[in-house]
Amino acid sequence: MIALIRYSRIRKRIPLHSTAVGKVMLAFQSPEEIERLLKDYQFTQHTANTITDKETLLRGKKVRQQGYAVDNQENEQGMRCIAVPIRDFDNKVIAAISISTLVSRVNVRELERYIHLLMRKGSELSGEWGLHCLQAYINDSRGLLKK
């Protein structure tokens, strides 16, 4: 039996163009913000699947429509990642949640199941976070938060 260990580092900066989280965060920005973020952006190629130009990255506008993004071995060979947005009470995307899988261990059918589960969890977290943000906003507008 082979043991495979993969991990992420908390607060590690990740590329915008080759990760599912990066694609989600980019997809839900305004056109002006997308343009600003991609101005002089360096599209570093990590694998043979890595997106290496702005046009290809922006062609993926389906992220916004489908509600999730996929990194199909674009950041690391043998790894596939899916990410969904987390929204605040104003429906603004403020974060993303993701899961990574080994291509050799998770087939496309299983991945689709994970997408649905992650979308449900993203929606749940958005509701919880949105309610928390709304309460903080209300308290702040009433002067209840300490300055």
C-alpha cells in the first residue's frame, strides 16, 4: 500500500490563474478589478495544463455561471481542486472554500458529487457568514461596536 500525503499551508499565497480558489475569487470581481488584477500579471506555468494567458483565463467566465471553479492539474500534476465562493449578506464574494483530490483516486463521477457537496457547504457558510456580517453591520450602524 502506498501512502500519499498532500497538504496546504495556511496563509500561503497561491497563483490566481492556476488554482480553483484563485479562479473563483477572480470570476466574481468587477470587470475593472479584473483588469487591474491582471495588469502586468505573470502567468507562470506550473504544469502542462496551466493557463498561461489572460484570454484563456477570462474565457472561463462559466465559473460565475456554474458557481464553482476547477483546477485540473493546473497548479500541481496529479491534483484536481474545486472551489466555491463564500458570500456576505450583500451577496458579495468575500472568500472561497475548496477541496483537492488526487486524479488517480477520484474519478469524474465522484468529483461531480464532491462539487455538489461543496456547493451546498459554500451556500451554508455564506448564510452563516452573511448573517454574522449583517449583525455586525447593524451593531456598527447603531454605534454598538467598540471603536
